[in-house]
Amino acid sequence: MNDWYILPNGNIKHMNGLELQPEKDWLPTEQSMEAFTHALRAQGKPDALIIKAMMDLAIECEAWVQENLS
């Protein structure tokens, strides 16, 4: 899980563009969620799978933080 990095504002961003806000219970930013959704819709992914992918990334990011920043 080396696809994550920390931004100066404290948010954590995935290489695919999804930016998570740990202080808001790991919710994606509106801008990154919109870009992520548009990119996956362009690939023909249904909305249910897009939402699942976002939630899976949030869980993965939380695990990454625990492993790398504890």
C-alpha cells in the first residue's frame, strides 16, 4: 500500500486522485470524489461499484495510516 501520501493540509491522497479527510471520519473531499467518480464512469463502471471502491479505499487508507504513521 505505497500509493498513499500526506498533503500539507493533513489530508491523505491516493495516486489515483482520491483525497481523504481523516478529521472527517475518512470522507473523501468533494473535489476528489467528483473526479474519481467521473473517471470511473468514463470506464463504464456503475455507481454502486464506484461507491464501493471509494469506501474500500477509505478503509485501505486508514490501515495504511495505522501501519505507517503510528
